[in-house]
Amino acid sequence: MRHKDVIELLSITIVEDDLNNQIEQEVPRPVFANEFDIGATEYYSAGAQGLKPEKRFEIYAFEYRGETKFKYNGNEYTIIRTQTKGEKIRLTGEKKNG
């Protein structure tokens, strides 16, 4: 299956400003991905735990470096679940409010 979508995995780095204050900065890294549906069972199981899974993407596992967020179509998602499937990994995201 060809990866037809592009998501941005977001990592956090610490930079210093002119006054030597440490500031967190998000660094996006684009990767190719495939979007998958979220099944009803997973949706309702997550809902029982107060989570709301909205997007799921599959990428190659070697491209994932433990990021906790991703962006897709201008929306930011918090990764609430990872699932390894051989050489690929599925990332399930909950939309970030605000």
C-alpha cells in the first residue's frame, strides 16, 4: 500500500532567547502516511477512559522517534496510542483543543 498522505510529526526542542530564557519550540518533520478508520470498539473503549480518538495514521516504524503530537491538514493531534504492526506503526490521535 502506497503512503498517500503527509503528516508532520512534532518534536520539542529547547532553545534560548536573547536573555538566555529556555523556550520550548515545536519542530515539525513531514512523513508519508496512510490514514485508517478508527473502529467502533476502539472508539467507545477510548471514550470510556475519557479519550476521543479522531485520526489514525500508519507510517514506517523507523520514522517514528517517540513524538507525542502530529499535525494533519492544519490540525494538531496528541498521540494517545501507538500500535506496532511489523515494520509499520499506527498512531492514533486526539484533536488538540484551542
